Amino acid sequence: MAWLIAGPLFAAMDESRWWPTQTFPKAVVRTTDQQQFSEPRAALQLMVQSAAGLAAKAVNEGHGDELVWVNNGGGDLEKWYARLMAQHPELARTNTFDPWSLVNRYAKQGIIKGYILYRCDPSKGENHTDRPGIDCSANVATSLAGILDGIIVDEALENEAKAHGLKLLLDVRGKTQRWCFQTFRDQFNRRMICLQDPRVPHVRDLAMAHKVFTVFGNDESVRAAMAWLEPLSVVLGWNCGDEFANTDLSTGYGHIQTGTDWSLNLPVLMAGTETLDLPRAKNFDPRTIDWNDSRATIAFISTDGDNVQWLQGNFFGNRSYWGDPERGKIPFGWSCGFDQLVQLCPEAVEYALETRTTNDWFIEWGGGYYYPDRFGRERTNRWDLLAQHARRSWTLMKKTNTRVIGSIFSQVDSPEAHQACEVFAGQTDGLLAMFAYQYAPYEGGAGKIYWVHDRNGVAVPVITARYSIWEHANGRERAGTPAKVAREIRQTVERTASGKLPRQDWVIAHVWSYFKFAPGTDENAENMPQGNAEAKGGVRGYAPVVWCAERLPPGVRVVSPEELAWRIRRQHDPVQTEKLMDQFQ
């Protein structure tokens, strides 16, 4: 990985990225393990996020030169940290700092001007739920930290803050998110919003570094802020409530959900990425296809590649996914958020390309989470906005040589979905295929293929998912356990008229569905209760897909998504496909 250290500050509206830039530092300061902070641990974790955010802001503004790495105790994050430091021996290392030592360091440097006082949320219930009586003053404090240059301090820590010589900048206890937005909206960044549970410390550093309005729940200010943001803005974090409703709200105003509510250390990992030169993925070579093999083909693709926190956090080391010891046993399509990771955590992209097997293939998952058929509908120029985001996505896809994209639609076969695909493909040159699936059910497109055109007029297939592997879904046609899906694949091929053979279909595999290994003919035997499933021997991710593949008859061959796309292209237009194969590099 080659880096060119440069100093651009805040995000500009261009067609090469949608995340803001972070100036590269001269040093990285590490905290002690935040899981070992003393009580009140959560309050200290939020305070450390604010110190890290103000340090990042200072680097961007040219009066600081250190970024803060919040030690979370291990996992893939430490792998990315080690890679970063190994690639940049010029970065100064320091001793580790506990929360108050970190605060003292930046107070002495004039980076921290004082503290903003909030009250810890006392409501009952799980994180990331709409809890009765929720206190969001931590979010008000987060929103104002970058404006006032103050760390955020829970009232339980106020005496200690005073003992460290900090002055009170503002008391926001009792202040609402609505008050915050109405009072300070002109001082907030209009290119990003942060949606975060007031109990959860993650990603606040990035929000504070860029003066981002931070909000949570079904607050009226959420919709008001979505309308106020510039189109094509980033949604940092994640809100509570219904997934479709949340994503549809941001989609309607032309914004990009990112699934980052559990991300950590983004300012460090994204520093300097606007000048990054990445290694390129190897594409499938269509000249290796045996066109005399007329068997039906099936491709498998995983879900949730638009979930940045997962790809950054525990995807690669997890034995259910990239860390499965049998990975490489069958051709498999990994949905991935490379477009976002090259901006936020390029070490993860580099690692994926270094450690892939010959059977691992990458599909860009949407260029973020949004519904193309509903994108920007609250704006007067919705299709222009989608075209602009498509150009941004394609620019980044070309950086990593990713040539296929997967997208989720509200209604995959609607006129709006067809137009969205035509608009998106029209901004590309060399897009191999679009893999489309529906929000509910995933397999709603039933394997239908329709055609759109790139900017050069070349036909591009939009291939809808025909099957989905999903727990307790055997009551749906073309969905359910690995055993049931394998049987339906076999029967579909057997019942297809000879003139329409060979079939070329794909299966979308839900990465969160647990199953148990159950050889035999009982298609329900692989289902199991999802609660505490892993402790009861449940398996999810890659292995259930292998179980499905192993049940297929010899007349059905598992192929990569790229080979599937090439076969579909040749079946549709042999002349054009042969010409494209001759140009393959």
C-alpha cells in the first residue's frame, strides 16, 4: 500500500469519495484498554471519544499533530493498527494514556478548552432501541463538542473534571436534541449526520472532529436534519426502530447509510486515504471458461457487505466468515463495502486482497446502504443525484478493480428499479453485472434478468436473486434451509424446458442466520432457535452455503458470480460478449 502524505482538511463535494478527509498526523497516541477503564466506564469511554475527536479536529485545523487510537482490547482492529504502524515507521509512538492523562495532555496543548456537562441516560432497555424516558443530553454534548472545543463529561465525573482544572463551557442537562438543532444548525456540518444511542461511545470522535449533529430515536429533528443536509451526505452510525423505515428516510433525501454505529478509530484509519494507491483485485478471466460445459450454474453471494462496522471490526477474524478454515472450498461471492473501506479502513481491503483464495470473489455492495428505486424522491433532481453517486461509486470500484455490484431494492421489478439500474449503469464503463435483490423477500425477483446499458451503450445484465438461504423461511418459495434451497435448485433445473437451458441463477445467503448440521432428507432439521444459537452448536455464514452446495447434483455446477455473469452475457449476446472477452485485461 502506497501513501502520499498530504493535508486536505474537510470533505469536498467531488466524485471520488463521500466520506470527509482526515489530515495525516505526525504521531498516534494509544489509550489503555477501554474495556478496563474504571467505573463509571461508559462515561469515561464517551469522554475519551471526545478527546480523540478534538485531537483529530486539531490535526485538520493545523494546530495539532496527534491522533488518538482507542484500544478496545484486540480483534481485527488491532490488526489494522499494526499494519498502519508498520507501513508508517515515521509515525511517532508514545506511552499509553488513561482517560484523564489523555485529557490533561490535550488541555495543556490548548486543544481542550473545557467541558460540556451531560447526564447519563437512565432509561431501561437494550441499546439501540427506542426506550421510554431516554435522555439524549450526551448527544447534545457530542453535537456541540467540536463547536465549543470541549470534552463531554457526565455529571458523575464533573468533580474530577474540575479537579483537573477544566472549566464548564455549557450545561446541556435537560436540553433536547430539537433545541440543539434549532439553536446551532448553522454551525453544523451539512455533509454528515450522526445517529447514535446516547449510551454508546462509538464513532463520536469522527462526529466531533467534523462538527456533526448527533441525534437518536424518533425525534422530529431526525427528519428535519435529513431534509437540511446537502444531498448525498453520509449517515454515520445507526438509528433505532425499523430498518426499512430508517433507511427509507435517508434514502428519500438522497443520503447514504453506512452501518457504522459500532465502528472505532475511524479518524486514525481514514487519515490520508484520499491519496491512497491500493492493490487491485484480480478479476475472473472469461477466456478460461469451458463453453462446452452446458451444465446449469449457480452462484452464492453473502449479504451485509454494506455493514462497515462488521467489515472493519470482526468479519475477517471470525470463523463464520472470512476466518472459516474451509474458506476456498467452493467458489463464493463475498459482498463487500470496498467503496467505503478504501475511504475508512484501507488496511481491511489490502488484507482481503492478500489473503483471498482462488475461489473468493468480491461484489461491491451498493456503494453504501440505500434503496436505488426510492433514492432522492424528496428532491427535485432525484435521478441526477443517483447518477452522481453512481459516478462516485464507480470511481472507487475502479480503484480496487471491482467490476460487479449488488444492490438492494424496495421493489426489485418496479419501473423505478429498472430506471435506477439504467441510471447507475449509465455512469460506468466496464461494469460486468448488477446483482439485485429485494428488501423483503430477498428472493422476490425470482431470478429474472433484465438489461440496461453503460455509458458506451454496452448491455449490462441486472440479475435478480432467485433463492435465499434464511433461517425458518421454508414456508417461502425458493427460500429456507440449505437443504431446502438445494432441492429447489435441483427441481428448477429438472423442470426447465430444454430450450431454456442451461439455467444461470444465484443464491443470496443471509449471514446472520444460524443453522445446525443435519445430513439427511428432513429439510427442517437444519433450523434451530436463533437465541444463543452459537452456544448450542449453531453455525452461520460460509459453512451453511457449503452444505447447500454439497447437496447439489452433478448437473448443477457452482461458479463464481463473475463467471455466472459472463455466461449470462454470452447467452444473451454472443457477438458482443466475444468482443468484450477479446478486450479483457
